[in-house]
Amino acid sequence: MCAASVTERVLVLRGGALGDLILTLPALRALRTKFPGARILLFGTFPQAALAVPIAVDKAQSLDSPSLVPLFVNGGCLSRFTLKGFDLAISYLFDPEKQIEQSLLSFGVRKFVPGPYKLAAGQHAAIQLFTPLEKLGVRWEEPVPLLPIGLDKRVSGRVAVHIGSGSPSKNWPLNRWVQFVAMLEPLITELFVIAGEADKNQLEIFQRSFRSPKIRILENVPLLQLAATLATCEIFVGHDSGVSHLAAAVGTRAIVLFGPTDPMVWAPIGQHVTVVRSPNKQMDLISIDRVREALSF
């Protein structure tokens, strides 16, 4: 009788934005529990892929690495593929022609598991991303993708808001944000206003519309620095965005506003997360009073 094969090296391919990576962390942690002695290498989108190290994977590299080029080329050269000797590969990349799967198997990967590239309605994203691992005997563990960053540095009265997202349709109208912050400002000690590259125009308008010595602008802050700052906040308020997932992942109480997207699939997970959903998927129907009620101020 042959001895059972041992899984010593695991390769994970995961693209997507910040929220996509965070929603994959429970699956990666469960994979680590199943194969505690294995070396797990993640190829992902940076800088967010680095968040998985070391809590779920041993090392993270960019999907743009030349090491991966042979995977995407029909008949890719084995001699140029430097990532040899993997016992298991899991890919969440779009692969309709199974080019990546066939390449990995031809390059010596013993077992390949395809993960979902596009998620379906009706089930939370974290569960859909985990489900393919069940065939490996991996068991569902803690669904909350907590990141152990600054968990003992919470500051009372410090609040953060993210006034943008990856899509204008997911954003609360800017005049609501201005009114909301004006309402909130007397009740808090400090307010971080977060904005990324896609939020530049909104941030400029916001800064012209409201000023306070309590406001600190965090524009295009490095990801790990942003995570550490969010971990010091008592409350976070934002949209369906990667920043909201990051705030929830560092354990900050999060109020997340949803319009066109489905919170049953995309909302951050945890008892510390409150979803405020528009009744007709239009963000302008979310009132300031509803958000204030969720804050319990």
C-alpha cells in the first residue's frame, strides 16, 4: 500500500481588489490549519496581498511576476517556469479555457483546485471563496477575516469615514457626507477623512464645504499605515469598498452603507458591522437619521 501523499508546498493565485483579498482570508486561514506544516505561497495583487502574511500564508508575491508568465502562454516552456515542486495549487483567476490549470499540471503540480472567479448571488462571498477547499478536507473556521493590527490601541472619540469607493453608484451623495460630518463633529474628538485616488474630486469638494480642527485628511495613505490608523478608531463609516472591509478586519466597529450591491454577498462580516441599506438600491435614499441611528450616538 502506498503511503499517503504529503502536502508540503501550496500555491494560491488570487487577483482582485482590496476587499476581494480580505474576503479570501478566512479560506486561506482554514487552508493553513489543514496543512500546518506546508509552505504556502500567494501570488496576488499588491499591496493588499501582503496582508495575508504571516497570518495565512508564508510569502506573497505579485501576480505580475515574470515567474508566472509560462502559465498564461499556450505551450509555456517548463524550463522557464521557476515555481516547480508544488503539491497543490488553488487558483481564483479567470481561466475559461483552463490554460492556467493545464499549465500547472503539466509543470508538475500534483493537484489543482479551481476557485470561483465570478461570485454568484444568494451566498456570502467568503463562503463561496471557501467552498472549493472542502474537496481537500478543509473545514470552515472563523468567518470573520480579522487582521491582528493594533488591536489594543483603540482611541475613544476617534472616528473615520471613507467618502468614496470604486464606483460612483456606491457612494452616498457628497452633500449628505458634509451634513453628516457637521452633525458628528461636536460629538467626537477626532475625525479621519479617508480618500483614495478615485476620490480626489470628492475630497476637494468636501474640503471646500466643511472645515474643522478635528479633521485629519488621509489621502492615498499606504495600506498598512491605513490599517494601523483604522485600528485606533472607535467607529468607521463608509461604503461598499475595500476600506470598509479593512476597517472591519482590524476590529473597528463599522457602519457600511449599501445601495446597488448586495450586502448578503459583499458586506464585511462580524457582529461589529452594521449595514445600512437603501430601500431601492439608490444611495440618495439613505438618510442621515438612519446612519445616526446605526451609530447610536
